[in-house]
Amino acid sequence: MSEYDTWKMSDPADDLPDPPEVTKDRAESLAECVINHMEERKLIMRLVEYYGDNEAQYQQDWADYEQQFEEVS
């Protein structure tokens, strides 16, 4: 089998580069980019989805929100 035949039969996903490693700096940079360029409603829906998948973070953020509200009162 020629190299061409091997390539032709291979999975195209095998030719894709590995996704970048998630680091704190990259995540922070991407978060800033998303906040600066995404419509507010889309950003809200992204957080809704995140909270749906991360209940512990939702509970923590909700507790922080309630604490801030109590401090203002």
C-alpha cells in the first residue's frame, strides 16, 4: 500500500494538531476575549450552561452574591 493510500484511508482527525493545553494564562486570556467580544445575552447563556454543569460553582457564586447583597443593605 502506498503512502497516499494509507493517508487516504486514515481518519482526517488524525491530521489535526492537538488542541492547546489549558493553562491559567490561556484561560484568563480567552475569558477576557469572550467578555470583550461576545454579546451580553450570549455570555449570560454561556454562564447558564456552565452553572448547569458545575453546581458547586453555582452554589459558591450564589453565596457570594447573597453576601454582597446583604452588605449593601
